Amino acid sequence: MISFENDYSAGAHPKILQRLIETNMEPLPGYGTDHYCENAVRKIREACGCPEAQVYFLVGGTQTNAVVISSMLRSCEGVIAAETGHVNTHEAGAIEYTGHKVLTLPEHQGKLDAGELKNYMKKFYEDANHEHEVFPGMVYVSWPTEYGTLYSRAELEAIAAVCREYEMPLYLDGARLGYGLMSEEADMTLSDLAQICDVFYIGGTKVGALCGEAVVFPKGNAPKYFMTMVKQHGAMLAKGRLLGVQFDTLFTDNLYFNISRNAIEMAHRLRALLHEKGLTFYLESPTNQQFVILEDEMYRKLSQKVALSFWEKYDETHTVVRFAVSWSTTEEDLEELAEILKVG
């Protein structure tokens, strides 16, 4: 069976595995204080164009979202997100578990609208009873979104302007950041994102690493005692070297960007293949995820040979499914999929 189920089904890029082997017996201090973590921090600062940035390595996306959001909110505050935002749909209430509510707004192909955000904030503070409600204290976006779509620079800057007006940090979830940056539709660089956002993370788990994410506070604006709160949430590794070596490797010789470009190239071919086979798209994305509508019987048969992600029921007889490619997807994978779809 071939897999287009997600972008983390493979292990790690061979160069990362090789570096882990090469450094395996080297005795190093723990908790991210080793020189590989230091090298990775330096390289990420350079890539972001932010020499003053604070960079922290955490174990996974859900832990990262929970730690960043809870550490930057007061106890009476919640985080604004699109209805389809990852923190609202696929993290098992992790944010609420920290004591903070996810405040949802309508989504537009996975994205928030700055005008609707401004209207929400205006109405909140016009409500004479707002002191009895959960205060909106932060805005969460992901880039790419859950639907693989991208905010343009203008869209993200408009959201950031509302955040500044109401003194809320803008947090960008970059679980698939590399795939966004390498998309032909992207009009922002890593340094652009660092200028616009108050905090973001560079995803490793879905972009070539075994595990791990790199949280970046580009203005040196991390909350006080941030690493202590990371540990409280179980998101810190004693063997911090595991994350340091991986991100040091990813940010050496543009590996992170090169393997992300491979995923986008494979996504173009996948999209063309799905069109060629006459499948109906629910949503075409400019990144590594494509969403199609399958008749349920076809979905059942296809699932016997291809691992796919259920997304949602479309109607009584059709299902929306996701095809995802990644850094590890090969031309052979697509050729095999083409043969399976030909038979189907």
C-alpha cells in the first residue's frame, strides 16, 4: 500500500539520520544547552533576518501550540482562530485543557478575514457586559492553513494591524511552513513572516525531521520563564540534542527549503494527475494537500490500496478525502497511484 495519508508518515530525511548517527556517542549537556542547539538557533536567526530572536525547540505541534498560547495569555483570555483552525479542530481540546477558550470566527478556505476580526473586536468592547466574558487576547493563524491555503502578505498584514490596534499578539502555526514558503503562490519569505508576526514556529515534524518544532520570538519577546513553562507542559526533552542536531541539519545548505520544494513539485504532479483522472476537487491548494470528493464505494476500494485521510462527509453517498504529499514523496509513488486510479 502506498501512502498519501499525511506528511509525517515517513521517518526523517537521510541527512538527519546520518547526523544523528555521527553525533550519537558525543557526550553533551541536556535541555537544549548543547552546541548543536546553539548552532541551530544561530542559523534560524540568520534565516529569519532577526539577530535578536529567541528560538526554542519543542517536541511537537500540539505541545507547541498549547505552550505558546497559554504562556502568552492571561487567565481570563482566549485565543481567536478560524473555525477550521488546527487548535479548534484537531488538538483534542489541548488549548481548553490549559484553561483558555478558543474563540472561533468564520473561515474562508481556512483563513480568517481581517475585516471580520476587526468587527468582532469592535463588538466585543462595545458590549457593556464584556468584562463578564472571555477576553480575546491573541490571534492564531496557520500558514499554510488546514486546507493548504496561504494568506497573502496583504491579508496577514491586515490581520496584524488589527492585532496591534487591540494589543494582541499574532501567532502563526508553521507546522507546514516549508511547504508554504516554497509555493509559487507565496509572496512572503521567512524574514517577512518574522517581521509581521509576534511569534511563530518552524515545523520540523512534517518537514523532514523525526520530531520537533522551532518556536521563534522574532523580537526577543518570549514570555518570562518560557522554558520553565515548556517543561511544565511536558514539551521539553532532556536529550535536547535530538532536536538541535535535526534543526542544525535542516538549516545547513538550505536543506529545509530544498526538501520543501520537492514536496511542492510532487504536489503539482499530484494535482495534475487527479485532474487527469477526472476526480472532483473539493478544494485545490497551492501547497502539499489536495482535497477531492469521492463516491463512497470508490473511496472504499481505493482505501484498500492507498492510504488517504478522511476529511468530512460531503453528502450521503460522497466523502471528502485528503491526498497529502511531503518531502519524501517520489515520482514512483505518483506513478503507482496513477496505475491504481487507472484500474479503479
